[in-house]
Amino acid sequence: MAQFHRDPASYLALMREEVPDYERLQDETAAATGTAVRRVLELGTGTGETARRVLERHPEAILVGVDASREMLEHAAAALPADRVQLRVAGLHEPLPDGPFDIIVSALTVHHLDAGAKAQLFRRAVAALAPRGRLVLGDVVVPQHAADAVTPIDGEYDLPDSAADQLAWMTDAGLRASVAWAHRDLAVLVGDAPGDGGVIDELVANNQAFAAALPAQHLDVRPRRRLVIVTCMDSRLDVFKALGLREGEAHILRNAGGVITDDVIRSLAVSQRRLGTREVMLIHHTACGLQTLTDDGFRAELQEATGVAPAFAIESFTDVDADVRQSILRVRRSPFVLHRDLVRGFVYDVDTHGLREVDVERES
């Protein structure tokens, strides 16, 4: 594929001959641009094959196209509607045109960049995308199975990477990445930018898809396992998955450190006295964020930043086992907790994902 960009007149015929499913790749790339698009940036416009399809799909869109070859762009200019395109000579390493763009699309171009340059391009693309914009990449990739590598690659000008690696780089750049289409060593990857509401917009969209796929159901407000768990807010601990729980089986109380505060006691009292739980499971974990600060230091930091000394306790600690023991004793000593004889504490290892129990002798 190294010489295809040099001869605009023979480019399309060569691509059709050498790249399996070239037309399908182009069609799937255009289809992945979605709907209701007004402003498009194309990276590597070439002779305009992708641009033509994208403009046909989005009749109200304006397309800004960049390519390192002036000759290719002259060919594209003759084939595309002049009032809807702005073509510029520029390479992928150069600054991108000013955004924001609803779509940034590229077909059979980004594979010419090495791994580091691809990852950097994805980060620059995010900065040029509008909220809820989309990066669409149709390209040759390194397939999972060697037998699927059917597109000629020179190993010097052509530097494809796997779809998995590129999805990871898109994700690192802040995009919600997925595969829109794949066949052998060709793939269309998409990366969706968050909306004005940031990640929350993405999560709302995820919930809509989640809810649409499930039948309506009503679960009893009382947990079936009669269990309440107190644990840390740490994002590495997926309580339901780690313990094999299902929805409706347990109450989950979370805060920084999973420590027993007055508010946790309030929730435990409601959970046991009104909602029927009995057992209390306390789960702290290794490498906790509260182990990286001190009460006095963080309190001073808050007061300096706000001018107000916090009334709440910071509850930092250094010894996780000792903090679990303290939490167990706080629950057992609270008169508001109804079932104080069924309290156990554990440490979750964030690396191995295993639980280790911490024992405390019962007080007489």
C-alpha cells in the first residue's frame, strides 16, 4: 500500500485490487458516522472516496479535509461539491484544523502512523471533537489470526496495530471506544466523546441501553440475604461481582475508607430495624487512599482552601487490619445496631481480588 498515495489517477483501481472488501470498508466507515452531522473533519482525504460517501450520508454537512498530497486533494476537489468542502494540505503530525467537529473520520490513513503517534493523534482528536462527537477510523489492522492478514503491508510505510490496542488508546484519550465493523484485517473503530455533562452523559446513555434490554421487575425493599455490607468507595472493588451477589440481596453502604461513622450507624439502624437485615460484613482493602494522608494534614488543607475547618472526622489510617478491628468494635458497641453479634470484618486485596478475614475477640 506504500505507493498508492502517489498516483491519484490509478489510486482507486489499485485499492480495489489490493485491499479486500475495500468498498465494504468505505461503506461501513461512512455508516459509522451516524446521523445529524453538521461539521466533519476528514484525516487523509486522498481522492475523496470517503468524503463523497460521508457527504451523501449527511446532506447538510460541511467537510474539512486534510491530506499530505496536494495532487490527491486536487483530484478530490474535482470530484466533490465545492460549496461543501474545504481541502487543506497537511500531514497527520501537524496541528488539526480548529474545531469543534461533530465527526472526525479517517479511512486507510492512520495505519501509516506508529503506535505512539496513533495514541497522540487520538488525544488531539478528542480536543477537536464537539461534545458527543465521534471519531471514526476505518483501516487495516493487525488481525488476531495470521491467516486473516490479506492486505499487502510493506512494514515501513504501513504500520498497522491491532484493533484492541487502538481501542485502548482511544479509551485512554477519553473516548468510549468500540468496534463498529470488522472483517479479517479490516476494521471500523469508533470513539464517542462525552457530552457537555462529561462522563455522566455517557452513563445516562448506558443506562438507557441497559434498561431497554431488561424486562420490568419489582424487587422487595428488604434484602433477600438479610445482609448489609459496609465498604470503601474505591473504584477497584466491584462488590456484587467480587462476592457473587445479585441485585436485591444485600444493602451496600460505601464511604471513603469504609469506616464506621455516625451516618453509617444511622444506615445500619434503618437497615436492621426497619428492613430486616441481620449480618454485617465490613470490607476494607489494600492500598486505600486514606492511607496516603493524615487527619491533621488533610484538615489543614481543607481549611486553607475554604477558610472553614471541617466538622467531620477524616478517619485516615495506616494499618488496615487495625482499622477493620476498630470498625468491628464500633458496630458491636453501638446501641442503635440491633444484631451486634453477627459482625465480621475483612480486607480485600485489590491485586489478587481475594478476601482475608480479620478477627476481633469478643468483649465480655
